[in-house]
Amino acid sequence: MTLSASVQDYLKAIYKEHEEAPGAPVTTQALAERLDVAPASATAMVKKLAALHLVQHEPYRGVSLSPAGEKIALEVIRHHRLVETFLAQVLGMGWDRVHEEAEKWEHVLSEEVEAYMDAALQSPTHDPHGAPIPTLEGIMPRDVRLSLLQAASGQVEVKCRVRRVSDRESDVLKFLREIGVVPGARLQVLPFRAEEGLLRLRIEGRAPLGSGPDQANAEADAEAEVQVLGAHPAALVWVELEDDA
């Protein structure tokens, strides 16, 4: 069955809604907002997908993928994240730009090119933003579920390591890259007042990417300087808590 790019986009969007908010119902309104389409268009497409047995849709209970729909979604996501990795690692494209370009490639990538790309990248498990890449067999590796905003406890200092950053907003990606909040970076989240809506943190393990010849100085500055992060970008960063030991 040949599916249009639009159908594939909807299946991917449903999967990612579940991925980012496990257990929460995926509504047609949420799909419309993610795909930037009218709610009526999203409703019509969901009905079409249900007729193709790619989703189950129960009024007031949201949309979920059928096994066939999930298989297609995972294949598209694999293409997308492989392409992002190729563009970043091989072509040197910035991590705030690869998402938009991968949106175009994901629908046309042949199995042969996919295999060459995977081999050239030595079968990567995660894309430049830290998101897991589904295997060729359609298995999604385990992913972190704790956002930096959730991890921050207000009155207590928290230490964590960045595992993933959402690729949905290029301006946020660019900002996070500049201050060094990237996958692998260790963060020290300082006590804060939740009503302020701002997190104060130090980046301990990594200087901002692209710091060039002054990277040694940048690393020292990154460890000493306190960065301020708003609640919205903090919600787009996934972390893993670390013990003090």
C-alpha cells in the first residue's frame, strides 16, 4: 500500500504525541496544532486513517495507532532521525536546521540509501538531539521520560545529565546549543522559586558547541557561569537524574 506523505506525517505525529506524553489521549486538536492544519482537516484525516485500519479513534478518548500504523510511523521516524544524523555528522549542518530538511527526505528515502546511510554512520542509536532511532526491525530503544522542568525541585539543588532535546522549535534549539544544554551535558540546577518560572543552572560537563579555538576558556566559563532558563525551553529538555556520589 502506497501512502501519501500527508498520511505518513499524521501517523508520525500520533506516535510522537504518545512518545512525548505517555498515557495522555491524542486529540485531533493536538494533531492540528502539531501539524499546523485546521482542526476540521485533522478530523477528516483521522477518519481516513481509521478506514485504512491504521488508527483507532474513539470519540472523547483520542486517537491511537494500530499495529500497522505504528509500523509505518516507526519507519518514517527511523528515516527522519537517520537523515538528521547524516546531515549533522557528515555534512556538518547545524542541529537547529536538520529537522526541517529531514522532513523532506523522510518520505523519499529508499531502502538502499537507508542501508548505506546507516552503514556510513555505523548504525547510530540516537539522533543529534538525543532522540532514539528505531531499529530496522521497528523496535524503539528505551527513552527518558523526565523533562528538566519536572526534574527541578525548587528548594533543592538537582544534578542531572541531558539525554534529549526536542527538535520542534529551531529557535529554542539554537539557544540551548549556545549555552551548552546539549545531549551529554551535566547540569547543576540551583534552588529556585517556582512562581518565578525561571530555572537557574550551571553547565558542568560541556562547553557550548562551536566554541572554536577558545573552547578551553569556554569550558571554564560554562562551569562557573549561572544560566537562566525559562519554563518553556526547560520542558523541551529531557534529563536523567544523577547521584551526588
